[in-house]
Amino acid sequence: MDQIMVFQMMVSGAFMGLVYALVAYGFQLTYATGKSINFGQGELVMVSAFICLSLTNLGLPYGIMVLLGLLCGALLGLFVERSAVRLALEQKSEGWILLTIILGLLFFSVSENIWGRDDRPFPTPISSDAFQVFGISVTPVEISVAIGVFFIMGLIELFKRQTLLGKAFEAVSTDRDAAELMGISANRTVMLSYAISGVVAAMAGVLISPITTVGPTMASALVLKAFSVAVVAGLDSGFGVVAVGIFLGILESLTSYYIGSGWREVPGLTLLILALALRPTGIFGKAVIRKV
């Protein structure tokens, strides 16, 4: 029985780890083009979830709600880029760090005033009734998380590899100066990366809300774990975040089971410290070679 419980915790942790990976993937998208990160990404997840909840309460079909939620996520990402990132990048400063944190606090405050401080359930047509797979309970909601994560990440990777805009994205990621000499607008590409990152945040909100609840603090711990995943995997690792995200999710669940729920946050912080100390480029990251 104890062995079944351990496997159950591992499976549940793996599904949660996929959400960490998705948010971490959003960090990678913006870092690739602008070498900047939206430290208010968790608040984008939260605001998008609240918007989707409001659209659901208006009676919109689930599919329409998701599409509108993703559009709102893209617009929020563009707002962050225009108001907090672009000026700092043009001045070649690190001001985007503080500005994105301030915007995150602003989103948090606005959300509390609009939707209140209470957590709310997120209705979904996907069943939450568990079924057994080799003695392990799995719910359709959890499976939808895995499908949603791989679908959105796969779609973005396909866009980056098979479209002209995507190739511009890759060119700016590789060498911004060379891309501009070839006529590619780096500013527009950075805008695009923040818009896509907002879509990723909105998708994360839609996927995680039925499992947890929707509230102003729903993403406070999520974003820290996602940042740990991004750093440990490497900010240019692509799907490496999936492996690290699943590993962290499993590690958290086992830590909670064997030691106690109060220690659940420790594995992510420990991994982050070790990665920064021992391998700043990440497990799957590429070492930067500087020519002198």
C-alpha cells in the first residue's frame, strides 16, 4: 500500500511539474530575444485566470473562453514589454528587473480590488472523477494539464521553426546585432516574445485553476518554482524545462509525503541555489564563449 501511495504522489507531482515547466518556458521565450525576464509572470497567470473565470461566469462556452483568455494574456504580455521592458533595453540597463516586479505588484493590487481576496473555484467541463491506471488514480483534469502543456509548447516550437516570424525570432535569439543588419526588427521580435509569453501564462492559468483555485496569491509560489526550473534547466534549453519541471514536481511531492508539507518549498529553492552556484548556464544550457 505504501508503494502505491509513493507512486501516486509521484504521478500527481509530475502533473504539477508540467505547469512549472510551462511557466518556465515563458521565461525562456523572453530571455531568448531580449535577455530579459518578466518577474511579474506569476501575476499574468493569476490575472489571466481571473479574466477566464469572469468570462465563464458570463456564460461563454469553454472553448471561446480559453481563446479570449489567451488573447488577453498576449495583450498583457505586450503591455509589460511596452511599459516596463523596452525603455530599459534601449538604455541598455537592467531596469526591467525592478519595473517588471513593480508591474507584478500593480497587477496584484488591481486584482484584489476588482475580484477580491478570496479564492474561488474554477468551473471546467472536464471531469475530475478519478480512474485507475495500474492502481494509481488519475483524473481527466490532470491529463488535460499534460495535453495542454505539450500542445502549446509544441505549437510555439513549430511556429519558431516553420514560419518567417519564427525564423526571425530564432535569428534575434542567436545574434541580435546580426539579425538587425539583415533587416529584422529586434524590437518587434522582443514584442512578439512577450506576447507569446503572455499566452503561455494564460494557458498555465487555465490549466492550473481547476486543480487549485483562483485567487490573488495563486501564483506567488508557482512563479518561484518555475524560475527555479528555468535556471536549473537553462534559459536556452527549450524542452529541457519539461524534464526539470517533472523532476521538481515529483521531488516536492515526495518531500511533502516523507518529511511534511511544510518542507514542500525547500527542493525548488535548493535546486536554484545549487544551479546558480555550480552551473549558472543550467543542466541543458550552453556555455557562453566570449571572443577577445
